Amino acid sequence: MPAAARETEPTLEIHDASVLAWARDTLDRAGDPRAMQQAVLDAVAGNARWRGEECLNLLAPEAPMSPTVRGLLSAEVGQRAAEGHIGPANRWFVGTKYIDEIEALCVELLKRAFNARYADHRLVASMIGNMTVYAALTQPGDAIMSVTQPFGGHSSNRADGPAGIRGLRVHDVPMDPIELVVDLDAFAGAARQIRPTLVALGASMTLFPFPVREMSAIVAEWGGRVFFDGAHQLGLIGGGQFQDPLREGSCVLTGSAGKTFSGPQSGVIVWNDPALTEPLTDAIFPTLAATHQVNRVAALAAAAAEFLAFGPVYMAQIVVNAQALAAALQARDVPMLAAHKGFTRTHQAIADVRAFGGGEAVAERLAEANIITNKNLIPTDAPAAWDHPGGLRIGTTEVTRWGMTEPEMARIADLMADVLHERRGSAAVRADAIELRRAFPTLQFCFPPEA
């Protein structure tokens, strides 16, 4: 087809057309490749200034890395290839002595952090950890059960994610819409009828523990298994502030290193049963990971060492802050889910903001005041309401690592209530948000820099 004809064809873009148009215009005005590169550097610096220094970040999926961990992401080793398992006989390439050392240290540190017999470090995203479990422990056509999205279920365990790609039949884990926990009696009835090969316990709106032990006992009747997708709770689990799935009957624990664990964006997978080692590691390599970013592995290992030193205290304060912030918002006439049971036992709390315009509108208004949250489905929403849900998800991991405690949670609640109740304009709240954030310039729960 001639180039002129191609240029007249309509373009189908999934991304925001206005933002892509801005990028094209920016590159056109830049003119030469060096100036184009500078446009990228400017965008990175802008984000570092605004999100890194001027915002109160309450996103549950984010946590700041320590300077040491972040620095390792640009380490020289990041440009080196390291396909295969640890050890010279297992590599495709020679010259990997130090890479073997880095990866072996990471594996052993992860084992210690989660008190597990086995761990793997090669998952560049936690969703790939879930894909690993499905590839290793299921066959196409098998039935699984997982949590629906209005109750916090994630696409990685639903039909539109890895479970669907694997060709699995996905059924819902029944949930109690008031208590926000598994309806165990309803689960027992449904599971015995469906007889799932695997039950995935994971939720991005996660407030309370799952009955892992009881659910494992039910599905064991026909040889089924439970696996725990601890994407959000991974740090809380390792820090002793949440349930311990591997001790309660889960065959595998997956999770994201970039959330409560406060390491680099990547996945973690740990297990205890030696019979699972070969199928899980075969699914990881050569199926799902090849050159797996050794700089990221080094950063993950360093984060795990920090976690061994500071994790329990850090995680405990995260939960205390989440409960304090939720209580303060409730007292300021912002309805919070599960108020009757202490709001949360994790790093996050959920507000019902339907009376304020819904989750999307509220999140945008708060962002104008430099308070970063995200819209979220709540049990009263239909799954199709994803773009315009009634809830707001609020996390305390980042503000906790900057050193904020209960008094600051009350101050944040004041600022949020000012926006939601329209007591002050966004500019006035923004100035206070920046002042509060800048009052905590030093990251906590990490080793001090060497002199």
C-alpha cells in the first residue's frame, strides 16, 4: 500500500488521543533527537518534583524506594543478560559469576523475609506471578474461583487477565457486602458444586484477612488448592501485620514488591512444597521470563535486606495510620466502609464518595489539591461501573515511609474534608498539602547512607 494511502487511513488508538497529540507536537517542535530526549527528561523531572516532593501520595499500590534501592535500578549490571537458572551450568551465557551471586543473595533474602523454603526473583511484574501459578497448576478448561472486582478482585485472576488467557472457567468467590470478607457458608456450597482446581485469594481492595485455612480444607476434599495473591499485602505478611497464607494452607504466595514491600516494581513468588518447585520454575523460565533485569533483582535484594531490619515496625505503623486516617475521615462526615469493625487491618481504607460525585470526580478534585488517591469500585457498584465507581481507595504506605504518624493522618483528613465539603478552594488546600509534605524530607525505615 502506498505511503500516502496509509496516511489517510483512520487510526485506532487505545491511549488518550489528546495526550498522544501533545507528544507529537512536542517532538515536532523539538526538531532534533537531542531536544526530543530533553523533552523526556523534562517530563521525568516534572513528575519527580510534583509527585515526589509536592504531593501527599495516598495511592495504595505505591511506595517510595530507599535511595540505595532506587540507585541500584541504574546499576551497570542492568545491561547484562542472564538467561537461565542460577549457576554457570544453567546459564546460556558465560561470565555470570557476579550475577549468580546477586541472584542467589536475592533468593535467600526473600526466603528469610517470608519464612519460606523456596522463592523466585525473576518476575518483572506481580501479574506474571499469577500467570506462573495458572501455567503450573491448571490446565485449560479447569474451573477456578476468584474475587469479583466490586469486592476488590483484580483482573489478573479474572477472565480478562492471565486466568482467562489460560482458558480457565472463572467463578466468583461469594463475599459478604457488609463485612467485606468471604461468605464462608456460601463459598462451601458453591465450591462443592463447582469443584475448582484452584481458588485465587487476592484483592486490590483488601481490608481484612481471608479464611485461608477453612477454604483450603474445603477444596482439599477433591484435591483443589488455594493460592494467595498478596499483591497489596506482601509487606504486611512479611512484617507480621497480616495473616500468613503459607502457614494457613495456601500452596503459593505471590505479590508485588513495589507496594507495601517498598521495593522495585516487580513480582515475588514464594512456596514451601518441593513438589511445586519444578512446575513453577519451569513456568517462569523459559516460559515467562528470560532476561529478567538483573538491576531490578539487585534492587529487590537490597529492599529485602531493609525489610528484614525495619519491616515489622514499618508495617505496623502503616496499619495504625490507615486506621487513624479512616477514623478521622469518618469523623469529618466522609463515610468509610467497615466503620463498624475498625475500618481496616491493612494499609488502605475505602471511602464511599457517592454523595460527593463519585470516585472519579473526587479523585480528580483531590489531585488538583495535590492529594493523590484513586477511584475504586465498592460492593454497591456494578462491575460495569469501573470508569465511574462510587468509592475512593486511600493508602498510607508512602506517607508512613516519609515519617508521618497519627497526628499527620488527622491533618490529611482535614485537607481531604476541606475539598470534599467544598470549604476551601483547591489552591488553598494545595498550599497546605505541599507544606505538610515538605515537612517530612527524609525517608524512614532504611539504612542511613554511609559516611
